[in-house]
Amino acid sequence: MVFGTAEFRKELEITRTRKTTNYFKSLSRKDYIVKAASIISSEGIEAVSIRRIATELGCSSTSMYRYFKNLDELLFYTQLAALNEYITQLSIREKAWKNSWEMYFEIWRIYAVEAFRNPSAFEYVFYRNIKKENLEDSLKDYYSMFPDTIIKVSPLIKEMLEVPGYYDRDFVIWKHLVKEKEITEENARKLNHIFCNLFLGYFKALQEQEFSECDPNALTDQFVTEIKEITACYTASKII
């Protein structure tokens, strides 16, 4: 680095700030999450970098590793906030569900519309290979930092949300339907695999902009209609 350049002067000023304030020593995981969320809100997730966050927080780039394994883990926690609307809608709408079939399809509807509205957040939370123990532990950690965001749901929905695997999480509701003898376990497992893969196909196509000017609600209606039609082929129950 050449002395006297604007870049060097900027780095020097950051270093002086660290020495005079020691602010970086009092940083917490929450500080990093809030800062990253602020950048994402105003400029998008692509604008977040370790150096950018370090500059704005007045700390070294390496200090982030005291709290997170890497940038992906920080972004994972930042994007957990996107679950709030999904969980809120579950908590509101579950009170009106008339039976287990309606519960199953409406859970998919709520999940799909929120994922289609905010694909980058759902990519990080549900599909990135983040080496966290499971979503339950991550949510507990997140809510310990942001207790005001805790949303109450029924025990069954809570159980579903706390299951770490994508396919296993969907099968929580299928097990409920099997127990009620609405469908055989063999067919439930088949549909669990079919629907999860079908949704991933929709989700990938959306990310790759194969759906031009996509309306999340219209795309969700299309997806839910398809899974209802497929389910009708595997059960004698009237579900549509």
C-alpha cells in the first residue's frame, strides 16, 4: 500500500479509531447481525462483505471470526429475520384450519409465498449448507438476541419448525395425516419426496429468473394447485 493514498489514509483513520475508542472490543454477535441487516435492507445482500462490516463497525476484519465461522454464517443469522413473517402468518392462520389436509396445504402456501417474495433469505436459511446443529438451535440463539421477535405457535407447528432437515420438516405434517389414516405411510413418503423436489424446482426457476415478472401469489397458487391434484391420485379423501 502506498503511503499518502486515499485508501491508506482511510485505513489509518480506522486504526486510530480502534486505538482511541476500543469500541471493537465491546462488539457482540447482535452488533454484526444488525449491521449486516442494515446493509442488506438498503443495498442488497451482495453489498455485504467482511471488510465493509469491519469498516462500518470500526474494527478489524478478523474480529468477526470471534463470533461467526465465516460470512455465510453471519448472513444466515441475518436472514433469520425473514422467518418472522412466515411464522407470524402460521400463527394467525392455523386458528382457522378446519382439518389436517387444509393445514398441510396452507402451510405450503404460506411457506411458498414468503419464499418467492424473499428468495435470497430463504436460500440462506433453508438451503445453504450452513454447518449449524439445526434450525432449532439457531432460532433459540437468534431469539436470545432478539427476544421481541418471538412468535407463539401451536405445539405441532413448533415441532415442524424445529426439525432441521427440509424433507423431514415437511414429513412432520405427513406423519400427522398418516396417524389420522388419511393416507398410507408409503404414499406419504412418496408425496413428501415429490412435493419437496417440485418446490425446489419452482424455487430454482425463480432464482434463475425463468418466471418473468413473477407474482409470488400467482406462482404460489399454481404450486399449491399442482400438489393438491397430485395428492388426489394417492388418496381417496376429498382434499380439493
